[in-house]
Amino acid sequence: MTLSRQSLEILVDLLEIKINALHVQDRDDARELNKLRKCRQELLLDLTQTNSKRRRLLRPVGISERSYRAGTSRR
């Protein structure tokens, strides 16, 4: 299942709120904090991959800037 960019950003924000609100008092809290940080890193990775996929989809295929300029200079 893929999540939208907006959903990923919301989840990252919620995780950051929980991470900042968590007060580590024992080992269980420390484990929970580590799990939350790892989850945030995974979501951020997915978010950057989503952005790079979107950029690749928006890039024109088959026409480079150089060939386009060469074609227009001949006219």
C-alpha cells in the first residue's frame, strides 16, 4: 500500500509530536523512543522516494535541452 505525500507528512508530524512528548523514565520508554525514531526515519525515506518518483514522472522523456536548443537554432 502506498501513501500519499500528504499522508506521509501528517504521520511524520504526529511522530515528532509523540517523540517530543515522551519522557524516558525506564528501558521500556527508551525502546519506545527508539522505535518511534526508526519509524520516523522510514517515513522520511518513503517521503523522499515519493518526491523523487514524482519528479521523474514530471520530467519530459526523449527530448533533452541540448537537442531542443539545437533544433530551434536551425530555424
